[in-house]
Amino acid sequence: MIPGLWLDASSWDDVLPPLRAAGLRPRPLTMPGLGAPGDESAGIGIADWVAAAVAAIDESAGPVAVVGHSGGGNVAWGAADARPERVTRVVLVDTAVPHDGGMISEFDVVDGVVPFPGWDFFDENDVADLDAQTRARTAPLTRSVPARVPTDAIALHDERRYELPVTVLSGSLGEEEFRGFLAQWGRYADEFSAIRDTEIVRLGSGHWPQFSQPQRLGDAIAAAITRTPSVSSPR
């Protein structure tokens, strides 16, 4: 389970009970360099985050489902590309797969790191279901991200990734809306369309359902992971 930017393994805490109740063994990760000062994290890029996720796959017994939230979806897809023979499904929480050479996004760099910009930075739709109490509780949990990570280009190599089933747990967009929105993004849409088996599930949440609707998110992740992959034709 790979967090989005600024979050560590504890961001999944409230999502774990429904996963365990479904018989799954979740392993939340904290990415390298999170919270480290700029002089210590300057050499850490997206490849290091992918390598950390791949190491977790290699340390696991049996097949693995990879879950990524937001920018963590880039890491999840990179790890799946590196170990397609080990991954049974990729679950993306309110994000999409990157194409080869794609990046997460660009944010201000301060003292050599990307600090959490605060909840007010984000679009209202993204944070609408985060009440004041939740925002106050979670903001102190955030930590800076190594400066290179959000803008590093991800490298994808193995076309077997397209045979892996992918579930998108979209916060506010239904399937038609999600595909229509993604169609505006060129190579991102091409990458998604190349995947043989995809599904989009609308959560009815903002961008951080692990904080606003953890039970619903956990149930949705569990349902995706335990679902039998379809044999439908490519989309």
C-alpha cells in the first residue's frame, strides 16, 4: 500500500481493519526520504520509491496486489511494471496510471524539499469531505517529499503490465466521466487504454478517502483485490 505525496504508512491505518476482515494481509509503506531535509534527500527520486515498492513485493510470499493513492499510483504502476509476474492486481485510489516518462506533478520546492502546501491549497472538490477536525488531525501527520520525486520521469519497460487488471477507485467521477476526463490527457489515456482489464469504481469522496471514508475505501479495495479478473477484450 503506497501513500500519496506527504503521507507515510500511518495514513492507511483506518483502512486496514476492513482489509484484514476480508482475509488480506496489508503492508503499508513509507517511501524513502519522506520528511528528510534537502541535503539528505537530494539524491532520492521516483526510481528510489519504485525500488522500495519492488523490494516489498520481493519480500512478500505469494502473489501481491499493489495499491497506490494519488502520486503513489505512479509508484504502484512502476512496481507492477518491474514485477508483472508477481502482481495480481493494481488498485489506484483517485489517480490514473502514468505513461513511460510521465511524472506526478509540480509543486513549490522550499529548502530543497516539497513541503505539504496545506489543505487550502487543493481544489474544493478534493477536500470537500474533510471537515475541520479531520484537517486539523491529519495536517500534522504530513511530511516533506524529496524535491525530485514529483517531477522525475518514471521509466516503464515491460509490456506485460498491460495484462494486469487495474481498478481505479475514483473519488467523484463515474466510469464515463473518468474515461472522458482521461481522454484529454494524451499519453496517459493511451497507457490506460492499453490495459486489457480495467474498471472504474466511484467512491463518492474527495481525494483523501483514507481520512474521510476509510471503511468505504477499505471495503472497495478488498472487493477489488478479491475479484476474479475478467476476460473481456481490450478497451
